[in-house]
Amino acid sequence: MQSKNINPVVYIQSSVISYLVSRPSRDVVIAGRQPISHDWWENHRQRFELRVSALVEEEIGRGDSLAAQRRLALIENIPSLAVSDEATKLAELLLTQGAVSEGSEEDALHIGIAAAQGADYLLTWNFKHINNAEMKSAITKVVESCGLECPQICSPEELGGSSND
């Protein structure tokens, strides 16, 4: 962010919001992430300046209308970051340089928005296209090659959301 924030800025990607309002899952991995998401939301988010984007709003507004309303209600008081030209160009570069897989344009744009707006963290459960060791390294190189600081990409568990804290 351009102005100095007292607390670090966290860009919340759609997957985190979805885990907060979804029904308990039978999938063991998802079922494990749901309480971690709730713990982070209830006990840790106050330490941060939260941000979303129009892209997050669009993504969480899809699907079942009642679930979409619940997801959108969670973020109604969270400032929304602009999808700037810089964010769009960075997303395109992430895709063309292979830092984000082809076909994952929205994931690349989440990274572009967070980086272009100077977020300290990008909070996500997306381990396939965003939050994995190989991709994080490649993403960081591309973002830094544009003269920007890459937000730290992490899950709620990594950002203090473990209920074992």
C-alpha cells in the first residue's frame, strides 16, 4: 500500500472466504482447512489490514446464491483493491513466463493485484496454482523483475491460523 499502515496488509484470495462459509466437507483435506480458516478469521485477522479486490468479489459471488450472499457479507467492510493496468500487466507476465500455469488467469491476476498494490501477504488455500514452493519462487522472481516487492504467499495456517497456537 502506498500509505504506511500500522498493521501488515493481507490480500485475501477467494479460497479463504469460501472455506469460511462452506458446509463441513467430507474431504479430509478441506475438512482440516475449514477450522483453521475459522480460527484465523476469528482470532488473527485483527492484527492485519485486510483487502480484497473486484476479482475476489466476482469469484465469491458465483454459484449458489445463498452461499454467495454469505460470502459477500463477510467482506462487505473490507476495502477492495483496484485492478490496475500494472496488476493486469504483471498477471500477463506471470503467465507468459510460466510462473503461473496457463489457464490460471484469475490466479495470476490475484497475485498481480496484491503485488501492484503493495500487500504484505497474499492469503490463499490455492496450493495448485499459487501457494507451492516451485511456483512461489518463480512468482517472486517475476514480480521482483518488475521492480515490485512480492507479497508473502501463505495459507491461514502459515499466517498464525493454526488452532494449536
